[in-house]
Amino acid sequence: MKEALPIVAGVAGPLFVAGFALLAWAGVPPMKAVTLPWRSGLALWVAQAVLAAWPVWALRRRLLPQAWCVQLRCLPLTAGALWRSDLAVSAVLLAPLAALYALSAVVFAFHRPTWWVQAMPLALVSLLASWAASCALGAAALAWQRRGVSVRASRARAAPATPLGPRPGQFAALLWWPAWRGSLTPGARSVIAGVVAAIALAVAWTQGPWPAIPGAAWALMFSMLAIALTERLQRTMEAHLAALAPWLISLPASPAWRWRARALTCAPMIVAGAVAVLLVLASRPWRGPPLAAFALMLVATPLAMTSVPSENREAHVGLWAVCAGLLTAFGSELWN
């Protein structure tokens, strides 16, 4: 054991230093934003604030379950008290981010790079304001969750009873309306938000507002977000269909809606990929073979992932690695 300690220290030491350096980069975008032109700096600052608030949005249903939202409506709480409670919950959830921002400020204060020294007062203010904006966005996400439960309850009470009225088809009843009404997690609105975020990454990648970030990094972020969205939607869809299976056995249901469910799972990545390809075609001279391979991979990746059950975690991890690597490789070679 004693003989192995130097080897362990030699291997773990550089990894620890590298991890520490990566953590220190968490606060770079808000501080770097004050040194850029106002349009680029504002876009970078807003993107960082929105991205940092995403955990609160993703956990809003666990932080405020529907039963709790119904009980909160029965309590004598003012709108201001509810907003302050949402802000406090968001701040507690984003406290680790505040620690990372503080670590970043300490590291840059120790090394004192030129750009940071020149923008030091505004950089710290921008860092603090970014965290405060993320907390406010998180509180807005919790308020949205609470209001959504109230709105759905009001609509259910106001909906007229039409037992003999027209009924939706199998696809709409089994997949489409549950997604829009929040019965699935993620729901249709969350999937649309993920597609919009992927398209925003595609815009930043193809237009190149930040030359310091290489194209391969943009391609990696875009592909990882699109694949993560597909994989998460597949797990949700499979769990939903498994819950419906006992009731569908006795019904004369057509198998066509299962293929529609698979197409619905593949749609987010294909839509975001189609927009990215169109942006590549419209941005600047491009190379044909890498673009064709990139477009083919954007279609083949969701098809390959949905052909393997999400319970097979090893296969999905392998598909993640292979597809993300190929998309990044092809995406980095789109331009001369």
C-alpha cells in the first residue's frame, strides 16, 4: 500500500488540479461579458443566467408537487410571501453555484489576468448579478408551477361534461394530450424549450459571435443536448406506454400509434438538426461531404437510440459516446 501511494498521488494529483481549474471556470462567462461589446456581452450574460437557473426549472415538479400546490391555495398566504418563499428555495438550490462563483473569483484574484484586472469591479458586480438573476428565474419557474396547477384545476371545473361528444383519436388521447397537459415528464413545453435551446446553440455555432470558442466545442454542446433530449424523452415515453399496456390489451387499438410514438421521440433532434443544417447552408461556404454525413447522423442517431430500450443502459451509454463523437467530428469539419 505504501509503495502504491506515490503512484496514486501522481495520477490523482493532476486530475484534482484539472478538476479544480474546471470548477474555477464556472464564473468566467459573467465576468468576461463586461469586456465584450454590449450585444455579445449581454447575450453571454443572459445565456449564463438562464443556463444556471435550469436545475430549478427541471426540479420544479419535485420541489412543488401538485398536492402541495393545491394545499397552498387553502392557506392565507399573500402573493409577496409566496414569491419570497420561491426566491428562498431557488437561492438554497443554487447555493452550490454561488460557491463555484466565489471559487472562481478567488482563483482569478490570485492569478490576476490582465483582462480581469482591467474589468475587476464590473466583473464582480456582473458575477453577483448573474447569480441573482438565476435565483429570480428559478423563483419564476416555481411560481409558474404553482400557477399551472391552479389553471388546470380551473379548466377542469369549467369544462362541460359531454359524454356523447366527439373523442380524440388514439394518438392524441394516448400521447399528444398527456404531453400538453403535464402528465408526462418532460412535457411538451419542456421539450419545446429544449429544442429552442438546441437551436440557440446552433445559431451561436454557425454565426460565430465568439471566435475564441472553437467549432468543435459548439458541435459537442449541440449534439450532447440533442441526444440528451432524445434519451430523456424516450425514457418518458417508454414508462408511459408501459403504464398503459394493461388497459390497451383489451382494446382494439391499432399498432400505428406506437410508430407515431417513436416518431414523436425522434422529432426534437431531427427538427433541431434540420434548423442547424439550414443555418450552415445560409451562413458561409460549406463542405459537402462533412455536411452530408452530419445530416445523416442527425437522422440516424435518434433512430438508433429508439431502437434500443432505455433499460439497456450499457448500450445507450455506448450510443451516446459514438453518436456524440461522430457528430462532433463531422460538425468540426463543415467549413474550410
